[in-house]
Amino acid sequence: MTLLDLLHADDGTDAASERILDAAYARFLAYGVRGTTMDDVARQAGLSRITVYRRFSRKNDLIQGVILRELRRFLRDFEQAVAGLPTPAEQVVEGFAVTLRLVRGHSLLGRLLAGEPETILPHLTTGAEPYMAVARQFVASHLDSPDAEAIAEMFIRISLSFLLTPSSAIPLEKRRAGQGLRPPPPGALPQRGRR
């Protein structure tokens, strides 16, 4: 089953699974992925180890569960942000702005980038292909363009660049970050050969 299949599959989470995912997220945030055991998660969730292992047989399954839940939340927030915008250009700009805001403000992602970069960087760089494919398909599905896949991929690659190297001369911290990304109106830039 691909990442995209998992993302679109019914997550099938029950109350105990939600408690486990909440506990795992809290432990990962406080102690990192490396510093968290399945026993720690069971204690944090107030559940038995057996209950945790029935739902997530390995730590990697638990990590994937947390990632999928966070990705579903991100995609839901992204769709809400761009849904009412009238033009594809406005959707792309706002989509970029909301992506940066959500990703830069994500506590766990920030914690892992700062404290355990070796845990998360492979998923954002050399091992990013499955995540890129999901993101590219998702963004492309929101674009009405024959070049939707290429536009989506550039969108994602630029977003990753700003995530991994946040300092920039581009004013991304405005109330709506997209405001700094809109092209200048016609005639605002000097024409070549005219002074």
C-alpha cells in the first residue's frame, strides 16, 4: 500500500488509537522520536502495552500513524484555506502562504528539525520521493492547468526550501504571506532601455 493509499484510506482510529497517537505526539515533542519507547507511549496514554501493540505492532507503525494523522490535518487546513478563492493564481499564492505558516508553526516538525535532524531530514530530502508524490498529486488536483503537475512540484520544492532554510529577503511574515509574493502591477517595474 502506497503512502497515498494510506492517506486516503479510512484511518479506522478508535478512541484508544487516538489516545495512543496523542500520547506518541506528546512524547515525541517532549523527548524526540529516539527518546520515546512504546512503553513510554503506553504509560502516557494510560493504556496497557498490549493495547498499544495491537494497534501499532512496531514503533515505525506508530511513527507512521502520527505522520499520517498530521498530514491529514495539514491537507484539511490547506483545503479550507484555498477553497473560497476565485482564481487558480490566488489559490497557488494562498496555498503557498498557508503551507509555510502551517509547516513552520508545526511544533513536532520544528522540534525534530532542531533536536533530531537526522530523524526527519531524510524524509524531507533524499527520502522525500513518496511524500513529494502525494503532495504533488494533492496540489495538482487543486490547479486548473495543463501544467498542474509541474507547477505543483515547483510549489513543493520551493516550500521545502523555505522550510529547510528559513531566512530570506522575501517578506513571508506579512499578515498574509502571499502578499509579498504577488507580481507587481503592470508598469511598476522599469522597462528595459527606459530610465
